[in-house]
Amino acid sequence: MVRQNDRQGGYLLWEAALALPVLAALLATLATGFLYAGRSYLQGMAEAELRQEVQQAFQRVVDDCCRGRKLVPCTYGSSGKGVTVMGPEGEKLVSYWVNKYDTTSKLVRKDTSTPLTGNHALANVQIRDFGWREEEPGLYRLWLKGYSRAAGGKEYNLVTEIYLPQ
């Protein structure tokens, strides 16, 4: 006569052999989901920081340019291009240019110790392009292009035109 318990021999081992791989696959999927969500969150925050930094710097440039009477070239910094805002009496009010710090290009106001961009560790904003040109007498086009590798390699561009009565 065979007992009931003898038929169930090895059942626990068989159950563990099936359950452990399923549990491991479930945990791996869960961990992948959390890692992807964390990376997406950080990338989104870096993109928001990129936009905020470029907007704030560009707003400051535009505000200072609107206070002047004329824009003239500024050749400070490693880029060799920038803008100097001249006042009503022909005096220099302020200058902006792109300066290279190691591998990061930052927009600078007045001197290199006060960069307007690239000061936050999350986005590590770099300025790809900054410039201006006179479209017509008194009408100037200004642009600023920022870049962040932490934001998925995104660029953020701002362009505006201002009129300075002469």
C-alpha cells in the first residue's frame, strides 16, 4: 500500500524551480521600470533647468540692450563675438560674450567671474551660439542657443528683435 505523502515527494523542489525564475523576472522588470522612471525624471528636470537658465540669461541681455541706444561688437572671450550696449552719451553700459571654461561655454556679463549660465550641476548648460546683427538702422536681432547633454542632448533657442531709437 502506498501512502499519500509518498506521492508528493519532490513537489516543493518543483514548485521552487518554477517560482524563483518567475519572481526574478518580475523583480528585474520592476527594477527596470524604476530605473527608467528615475532617468526620465532627471532628464525632465535637466530640460526644465536648461530652459530656465537660457530664458533668464536672454531676458537679462534683452533688458540691458533695451536700455541702450546702440549695440556694438564685443570681442572679449574665447568666442570672439559678443555685444556691448552703448548708452545715450556713447558710454559703454555693459558687455556680454561667451567664455570657455574648460569644456563648458558660458554666457558672461561684464567679467568672467559672473557667468549667467552653466552654474547648475544637473543640466550643465552650455552656450552653443550667441550673437546679434543689425537688420536695419536701429533694429537688432539677438539670439541665444543653449545645450545640455543631461537633458538628452536637447538644444533650446531664443531669438528676438529689438528697436533702439537713435
